Amino acid sequence: MAGDYLMDEMQPSPVESLTKILSDKGSMSVADYMALSLTAAGVGYYKNGNPIGAKGDFVTAPEVSQIFGELIGIWVMIVWEGMGCPQNFILAELGPGRGTLMQDVMRATRAKPAFRQAARVHLVETSVTLREAQGKALRSLCRPEWHESFTALPEAPLIIVANEFFDALPTEQFVYHGGSWYKRVLTLDDNNRPIFAAGRLEVPPVEILPDNMPNEGDILEFCPAAVDLIGEIGRRAKNAPCAILITDYGYDGRDYGDTLQAVSAHNYVDPIQPPGTVDLSTHVNFAELRIAAQDAGLTPSRVMPQSEYLMSLGLEPRLRRLMADADEEQRAALFLGARRLVDPFQMGSLFKAMAITSTHLPLPPPFSVESRAIQ
Ligand code: SAH
């Protein structure tokens, strides 16, 4: 999925070499910079170490509360039933991190042995370290198969979950300067320091252009890897039913803005860093995903804030049930975790959920069909 910017002979040694690459190449686009920094062999942030958790750089929803994965477990069972309970289907996760979400999904689905029997778990993961963690987390629950890229998944009825995966896909930026659009690039300034600048003239894809005119310096973002991935789901949906649940931080609307961010040890830092040393991401543009889904002949759901999504799936009764069996310390931890997921000042509103399904499938709860015209 990540850009194919790096060929082996171009592999820099870890950490030092952004200036060196830029002095060799002149410039690189933001998407190429993200691909280099996140997933390039030998260098990429996601190739090395274990970035997730209190001791890592960031914490994700499944790590905050088991309820997140359990409710998604209920969601995948409903989707499977909507598909007519295929006897053999692929339950895939994109970027499974430490394997916690799939572990909770598999625990929650124990209640339905026919589902468990029919599910073949496939994980799309680029990191060897994280693959090991996923294998351990799932050891007693299933025997997953791993793939480097989504396109390698076998053809079959497909239910996919992806939490905080799309934000890591390489995203292009365009900058409006002097009345024209340019591809935004990283290049070196006169003192040989890496800076962002306007690259070659290039108009962003029309479908993401906002209605209002841009101002000098405005930035637009476009994630070609996300569009390709959804296009591939559309292709597969012609032969077998498909559904994907995308949960991530992002926005729903055609807006100008620079959302490229870098996180290290739970703090935001300057996005220009030695390749592989920080978590680079952009906010997911759900409007772009919706358009990609429609173009691919799929049905996009409306975009729900995480709070609404999880509450509609039954977060509160599940929390009450867990708390009833817990001691006082556990009760406090369960409550704080659940609150963090849905509190609008924490993860409840910036994080969102969207489903995309084959057109003939019923759109699963709690979504309803997107009936608004595309903004
Ligand atoms: N879903 C997990 C982890 C999110 S972090 C959670 O919620 O905790 C992003 C995950 O995607 C990591 O597992 C990372 O290694 C993986 N990843 C990032 N870019 C990838 C790519 N291009 N191909 C495959 N896996 C990728």
C-alpha cells in the first residue's frame, strides 16, 4: 500500500539521511516522505520496534478498552449474517498493531460457533515485530495468515476491519501559491535544511476541491493509496460480498488544511524528522473515502463520531456487565477506558467510523445509507 518510492539501492541507513536523500533527489512529495519514513525496508517507523502502548509513542482505542474490540466483534457477526452466513469467509484486519482488537473480536464471537468455524483470519501487516505480537495475542483463538499488502488477500467473501490504518497511508499535499496549485514537496533550503515547499504545478483531483476559492498558502490533501484500496474492494465485490469498517481520526467534508502530524512518546513534534524516527500520519478524509466507494460501485455509510457508533452498538450495557464482575480498582479502570473512547474531548468526536459494503448487502447497524448529496 505504501508508495513505491524506495528501491533497495536507495535505502538510507536509519535515522541520519533525510538531508542526504534530498540532496541526491532534489525533492520528494509528502506521500513519498511518509512512505519512506513509515514503511521503507530497513528504515520505516513501522518496520522497527513496537510503537503502540503506554511505553511506545501512541495509544489506540483497542488498547484503551476491551469494549472497543468486543463491540466490533458484534458488528462483524451482524455483517456475516447479512451476507447470508457464508460457510467460508475471510475476516481481515489491516494494520492490527499488537493484535488486541482481533483478540477482542475473536473472544466476543465465541458466542457464535458457526461464525468462528467459517472465519479465516488474515492480517495485513508490514512490521515483523508486530506480526510476532499479533501471533502471540491470537495464539489460543485462531491461526492467522499474514500478508504484506491488501492485494495479496485470497478472493472470498470478505469482512475487513481497520482501526488507525488509513491515517498511516501516504498522503499527497497540494499547496495554493500565486493563483496556482502545486504539489507540496520536501526540499532543502539555501542552508541545506529540509523544508516544505511548492513543487511542480499540479491541480488536485477535482472531486476533493472545496466549493470556496482557496487563499494563498492553503493546502489540500489526497490519499491515493486509500482510493486504490477501496477500488480493489470494489473489484473484489463483483465476485463475492465485501464489507469494511474504517475507524480512525479524521474529518468529513471537502476542506483546506494541513493535517500532517508527527507523534513521538505521546507528544506532537515537527513532522520533518529523520526517516523512521516518528509516527507520521494525516487525518483521514472520510469524504474522499465516500467518493472512492461510490466510484468503485460500493455503498458507503454515513460517517459517525466514535461516541455515537460505540454507544449505538451497546457500550453502556457492556460496561455495566463488565463492572458487575470486577473489583473496585478494575471498575475504575473499565469506566475510565470506556469514557475515554466516547468523551468528545478525548476520542469520542475526532475519531469516526464508516462502513463500506457491496451494494446488495444490507448496510449493517448502526449505520444508515448515506443519502446526502456529496458536499
Ligand atoms: N490497528 C492497531 C494499530 C494501529 S497503528 C490498533 O488500533 O492498535 C498502524 C498499524 O498499521 C500498525 O500495525 C502498522 O505496522 C500497520 N501499517 C502501517 N502502514 C502499513 C502498510 N502500508 N501496510 C501494512 N501495514 C501497515
